Amino acid sequence: ANLLLLVAILIEVYWYLSLASVGFDITDEGFALNSIENPFEYKNSSSFFGYIYYPIYKILNENIVHIRLFNFSIIFILSFILLKNILEKNKLLFRFQTLIVSLLVAFTSMNLYNFNFNFTPNYNSLNFTSILIASIGLVNITYCNKENLFNWTLIILGVFLTILAKPPSGILLALFIFFILLLNNNLNSKKIFYIVVISIVLFSTFIFSIDGNINNFINRIFEYTYRSNLLRGSNENSNFLWIDYRWNNDDLFWKLIFLISFMMIITKYLFSIIGKKYYFLVEIFISSSLVILISCIVFSFLKFNLDINNPGLLILSSFIATSFIGLLNIKKFQINRNQVILIIYFLILPHIFAIGSSNLNWEMASIASYFFLVSAVLVLMCLNIKGLYQSLIIISVFSNLLTLSIGNTAIENPYRQSDSLRNQNTVLDINKVDNLYVDEATSDFLVSVNNTFQDHDFNSKDPIIDLTGYSPGIVFLLDGISVGTPWYLGGYPGSDEFVTRVLKSIDCKIIMKSWLIVENEGPRRIDLSILSELG
């Protein structure tokens, strides 16, 4: 039975390997790639993910497919390590059982994060992986009782990188972890001194390496805030500390939450009853069902659209189900303060991840719903229930299938792309990329744009001003540099004012030799009259 579960996991590995070379989004993905390829060109951003991924991108020979695979791998490995460390704490499972559950939940994490299938690293991926790093260190110290220099360094590094990815998330994470460590008596004056010194060294080194001095760094933050206000057409505070929890799901969402929870609970009890005599057959049934359903989704035998908003939040059902299963199957009731604190910590983490986003916070929390599942596993571990492995497998299998269905929906309707990823089988014939497949219409358009620029003696790293408002990815594919900002954002109330501000910050000589990309009837085009205003 465990071997069948391993087969299901290998099918998912194949799925991700095949998806890494498919699709290209010229909007957000183009922005991310411009930020990663030329981070030192942009001196007015409050997210520093480009600087972090830049050396990795160079090591991987500036290959999009490879940087996507790196992104998959790092999310998977960190998610796996975090859960594995939790499961190994009390040695309640055999090693192979721990391995299977950890792998299933790690793939659930990947499926959740990538449900919009923008595979290229960006500030959200750095935010997510950094929270994972800090959480591994915290779990090792407070739960696994492995208090050593390495785990303290993981916490400091994780918080540091989270602040670089999204400052509001990083600040809240730092405060939350500090409170937990204080509550668990893990802090003393010597450790606080070590944390402060290392933090100062990390931030000072980073600030001086990108901006030269603290004054330039502060000016960067203020300029970013001002530009954000311009873009929104508002004098209010920018989305730097944006909090918006408006709910945008209908009754179907809540019905599904309770239906999935009920199915998990019923499945557990049915298999508990039947499994007393036919335990091996029950395991075979669960495992083979997972293999069949995963195969149907991955190999396109089963297509459907999970038509609800924020589908990742359905993982909350795992926490509801485990709470019921745990309380009804408890062997010995023991309240472990560290475990309870960590359960609360992981329930709150998706919201910390979401804070500061311009999107609805529930929408962003949906991406990080993996932490709800970790909290559910901790509930089962905390209550030390009968049939622990069986319960973990049921929760893991249901969650994995649920997130695969989310992935299936995203594949059929990829983010800002015109066709299903399954139909994108035309190699993009542009020197900048290798073995990248897109749909035929997108390929024809991008190759045509590339050929037009080449025919007019465009050179690599020439400056480009993209006034279409939505195609930073074209600048990347041309191997140009989007001067002043990685994305000339159109379609916002203050887009023209934002672009004017950016252009005024660029040397006139650079503007004079810059190439222009325009779209006269484009839906998010920037008003060309701003160029004449600049002289």
C-alpha cells in the first residue's frame, strides 16, 4: 500500500517536471524576470526578491525552466523538512510512514502555492519559502528541543528574507516568533544580543551592497511609497500595510468546507470499522484510489473547474476534521503548551503571509494554506490518537487530491494566458529562452515582435520603455532593460502619473536612446502625451 502511495507521489513529480517548461505570462512573470535579471537597475522598490534570486538565476545559466524547477524544489524540500521534523518528534510512526505523509503534504504545499501557475520565483515565493525557513528553526527549538546555533540562524535568516520579500509580513513574523520564544523561555540576554548583532550585520551588509548607504535606502522606501500612492490615485497610505479581509465567496464555499470535513471524518470511521478485519485491503483501496485519481488529473482523463474563489482555503477542512477525529479518538489527554502555541502559530501564518498585498488578504492566505494542514497534523500529534497513521494518510490524501483539483483548474485556465497549458506545445523560437512551450498564437506574436526589433538593429541590453502598460515580459524576451522600473504599470487610476514620475527619475540621455513599445488601442496603454510633457 505504501508503495502505491509512492507511485502516486512519483506521478506528481512527473507532472511538475513536465509543467516547468510550459506557458509564459508577459505581465506578472515578465515583471518578476526583469526584477531578477536586472535588480541593480531598480532603486525604488520595497521588495528585494530580485537581489536574492539574481545569483541563483546566474548560476542556472539564466534559464527560465531551470529557475522554475528551482522554485518548485525549494518549496517542496522546505515543506517536506518542516513536516518531517514534526512527525519525528515523538517517534509515533515508522520511518517509511513518516516519509510518505511528509511527501504527500509537501506536494500539497506545492500545489497550493502554484495554483495560479506563475511558476517563476517572485516576491510571494520568497515570502513563502522564507516563512518556511523561519518555521523550521522555530519548530526545531520549541517543539523538537534542538536548541543550537544552526536553528537560531534559520530563524534569523528566515525573518530577514521575509522582510526583504514583503516588509509587513517580515515585521509581523519577527514579532510573533519573538513572542513565542519569550513565552517558551527560549530567550535570555545572551541570545537576544546574538540575534541583534547578526540582524544588524545582515541588514547593514545588504543595504550597503545595494544602495551604498542608509540614506539612499530610506529614500528608496519613501519613493516606493510615493509611487504606490500615485498609482492608486490616492493620497492615502500605500498598500505597504494593506489589510483587506472582505469575503468574496458564496455559500458554496462553506458547504464544501463542511462537506469535505464530513467526508474525512466518515472515511476515517468507516475504515476503522472495516479495517479491523481487512486492514491491508483498506490501505490498498486508499492507495490505489489516490493513484487512479492523480493519474486521471495529471494525464487529462479528468477535467473540471472548481468554480469558487480562494479554493486553497478549503484546506481549513483538514483542521476541522482532525479536531473532531482527535477528540473522539484521544488516548490520553495531555495539554502540551508548546504544541498548542505552534498550532495557533501555523493557523495564523497564512494571514501573516498575506498582509501587505494589494490583493484581498483571504485570496493571498489561500496560497499559504499549507500551514493550516501543518496545524491539523499537530492537532493529531498533540492528542496522540489511536490509528494515528491511518488518520494522517486520510487527511493527507484528501488534501492532496483537493489541491490537485485546484491545479487542474489552473492548468485549464492559466493566469493571464489565452489557452490551457495542455494545449501549449509550440516551442518559442527566441534566443533568450530554451525549450519553452507556449500556444501557437502567443508564439507567432512574440516571435514577430522579436524579429521586428532585430530587423531594426536592436542590441542586447538596450533600454526599453514599454508603454503598453501590461507587457514587461516582452522586454525580458527581447533581452532589453526596462529602464526605471521593471513594469510600466497601466490600467490603474494613477498610471500616467506613476510613469511620469518614473521617467523623470531617468537620465535624459538614456530616454533619448530608449526603444518604445506602444499599443495605440491597448486596454492598459499609457498616454503617449506624457512624453511630450517631458520634452
